[in-house]
Amino acid sequence: MAKLKKLDTEIAKLIELETDRQKNSLQMIPSENHCSPAVREALGSILTDKYAEGYPGKRYYGGNQIIDMVENLCIERAKKAFGVPFVNVQPYSGSPANFAVYLATCEPGDTIMGHNLPDGGHISHGWKVNITSKIYKSIPYHVKKDGYLDMDEIRKLALEHKPKLMWCGATAYVREFPFEEFAKIADEVGAYFVADIAHISGLVIAGAHKSPVPYAHIVTTTTHKTLRGPRGGMVMVTEKGLKKDPELGEKINKAIFPGGVQGGPHEHQISAIAVALGEALKPDFKKYGKQIVKNAKVLGQELVKNKVKIVSGGTDNHMLLIDLTDISAGRGVFLSDALDIAGITVNKNMIPQDPSSPFYPSGVRLGTPAITTRGMKEKEMKIIATWIAKTVEEIKKYQLPTEKEERIIYLRNFRKEIKVNKELKKISQEVLKFCKKFPLPK
Ligand code: DSN
């Protein structure tokens, strides 16, 4: 930062402030993590200066001899990490990766099936406001009241609508994905089965979650969640996928470039993904992935002990969903804002069959990837659970007004009050002290 500090004090200051925020509070948004300084060095490298449209050995620009080696190395590491024969590492992030899958496998108007967004699904799997539901006929499937995917409904919908493509994957699902059951249904109706493992890809590499590779035709992922790399995305084709269509890899490549999903690849980002994959291939990463899940399970048990209700009563992965409907609907915003004051960063989230709306959901989503990176273990989860439970107590008296116009004023007053709430202030001081024992990766 020495040059930046001299040349652009404003941005340098803001980066310092954000570093302090991350250092002095607990990052518990389950899709976030702290990548290593080595990953950040590659990301901030001179590779950002290079245009490389095309693929290794087939570029539209000169001077890509080294870049080709970078991208090939990243591809080889990804193939090894996931055990797949084909990988494209160019997607800027998860949504472009997913869009490329549609372009490679579907025609406009084809039917697709995905996990309903309010039930924890991802926007790019055919949610009504997303472009994917405008180009394709989207049939959403749901989870049951207990938080598990409703496999009977999924089979019934698949037999009825005969989708061309079926997604399995979510942003807020706490149970193990039943890849094998999905594959059976997709095979029965002749659909492409695509597993979006954005949240769990690090767990899959670590052996802490079942791999979709034997079951799916295509696997997509982001690279910055449990995988602990820079922001980015990947599309993989499995042996099963190549058996269904030997041209599938080529079709994915064409969809990403020049098919229209994106332009020149971000080779600095690809080099940083390669570094993260190199880290993920080391034995320590297996311990890390398993610890993420152990931590999440203990955190869930402790929350329940402290009378905080969680969706599905526990978790199989890195994530938990707090269900606040017992108190009243639409209060996720109160808890996420109050936890922020207490020094614990989470996000408000819908819960299955949420009686409220996406902007005022009834739950909070939290997870353990980033705090596990800092070295926290089961003992620390017990402490964090008591802080969360105490914060839940502090918001119990607040009720979301039913009239939309009243909500803004009510929330403004709520935010003023929690800023001076003594209990939250006390927790934030304890969190600050606690954080000093667990530095960010150096
Ligand atoms: N925004 C990501 C998440 O938080 O899960 C999904 O795209």
C-alpha cells in the first residue's frame, strides 16, 4: 500500500478503514471469506494489464505466451481439485458462469427448473425478476417446512414439465444436497443436471460435503466463498456430461466467449484463482473445510440451547438460518442491524415459507467460513452463540409496522436506539477484544 498511500490518500484511507472493520468484527455472511495475502498479491499483479480474448493457444491478441501458461495452470488445478475432465475458468463470477450454461444447453423458450428464491435458491436459477426467467420457461421447486428439499414435488414437476435443464444449488440451504436423487430425476426426463456448488465448493474439495461430480453433467461454482479465492467463477463438465454430449465443453467455451456472456478474461483474477486452488489442494485445506462444518454444527446447537430458533433445527454445511417468526414476521432487518452494532456481520434473509417479503424477510443467514479461516473453533462458537442470543433478546420489543410508509420512520428510530443500546455496546467491546486473538490471514 506504500504507493497508494502516497498517491491516493482517499482510497488508501478507505481500504485501511475496511481492513479495520474486517479485523475488529466477526464476518459471518456465509458467502464471504478472508482469502490469503498470496491470493491478493496475484489479484493485484501486472496480469491485470493484459487482454487475452479467446482461450490458451487460440487468442485474438498477441503477447499471451505467459498468460496461456497461467490460465492452463489454473485449469489443471481445478480439474485435479474437483476430479473433472473439463473446466472453463474465465467466468467473471457465478451469474455469468450460470448464464453460459443456459446458452450452451438450452434454446430460448425451453423449460428449466430451479430452487425457488424465497426458499433459498439463487436468482440466476430462473427467479422471476432475472433475465433467465424471461428467456426460458422457469418452473421453481420448493423446500418443505422442515427445510429439506421436497424431492417428491421435484420429481412430480419434472415429469409434468419435462425440463431441458435442472439446477441443484442454493444460497440459503442448510442441508446436504441430494445430488444422486436429483440425477435420477433428471435422467428420467432426459434433462441436463447442473449442480451450482458456489457455496460449498471448498467443502466439496475438503471432503466435507458430497461431490456432485459423479451425478451432474455440469458443475458451476464461484471461487470466493468456502473455496477462499478471489471473486470469480468456473464451469466444469463431468465425464457424465461429456457422455451425454461430447461437444459440451466446447459449447461452454463458446457461450462464455464469444457467445455473449462476457469479453476479455480477467487473467489477474484467474491467476489468483490458481493460487487459491493450489492452497485448496494442500492437506491443510481438508482440515479447514471439515472445521467449517464442525463450527457451524456447534454454533447451531448452541443457538438452540440459547432458545434461538433455526431453520431445520441444525445444519449439514457452513450455514445457519435464524428463524424469527416466533417473535413476529419481517424482523430479519432488526437482528442483522443489531448484530452489526454488536460487531457481528450477517445478512437478513428469507426463510422457507416466509410470511414476509424479500426486503423485510423473517430470518438472518450466517455462517462459519471466514471465522474458521481466523482459527476459531468449537469453543469460540459457544461464545459467539451467546452474543447472538443476547442480541436476539434486545430486538424482541421491535415490531415491523404493517404499513409500508411507516416502516422507514420506524427503522430510522430503531437504528438510532440500537446505536446507544448498552447491551449491544458491551457485546461489541467483547467482540473487539476477542477478535484481537484471531488475526486475519497474514
Ligand atoms: N450473493 C451470493 C450469496 O451471498 O450467497 C450468491 O450469489
